[in-house]
Amino acid sequence: MKYLASYLLLQLGGNASPSAADVKAHLETVGIEAEQERLDKLISELEGKDINELIAEGSSKLASVPSGGAAPSAAAGGASAAAAGGDAAAPAEEKKEEAKEESDDDMGFGLFD
């Protein structure tokens, strides 16, 4: 990831096609020792490709990946459990709040005292 970030920063800085030596020198300015094999692989995979097209292609692939909430089966199970015993969750939340308040007393002082 650091190699790709360095490559992109060099491109933003005006270098249309950064070489492995450019990326290595850039990383060394912040104290990172580059692994030549990984760097060569990155450069060979990006050679002759437009970064903006690659980013757009990657974004479209990421759009199809679920990224929020629970899995559908877990959501359905959670909904049925809430309908069956919704009152059972309320005491558990109260106990958590009480435990949090007690932990403040153990320190011997309050935040606003």
C-alpha cells in the first residue's frame, strides 16, 4: 500500500510515469526502506495503464461489495429476536450504564469536580 501511495503522490506531483527509482527515493525521504521485488511488481503492473481508469474500475468493483450492517440472515434473526423479547434488551442496557457510572466512582474523583 505504501508503494502505491508513493506512486500516486509522485503522479500528483507532476511525474506522469514514476519509475521504481523514483518511488524508492520518495519512500526513503520519510525513512521507509523499499523492498525491490514489491516495487518492481507494482511498476510492472501499472506500466502503460492510466491510473484514473484503474481507480474508476476499482471503485465499480467495490460498489458491489456489501459494506454496512449485518448479513441478511443475521438481520432477520435479530429482528425476530427483538420482536419476541424486546423487553429483555432494556435491562441489559441499564446494567451497562450502571457499570459505567460505578467505574467513575472507583477513581476517586469526577471529571467535573
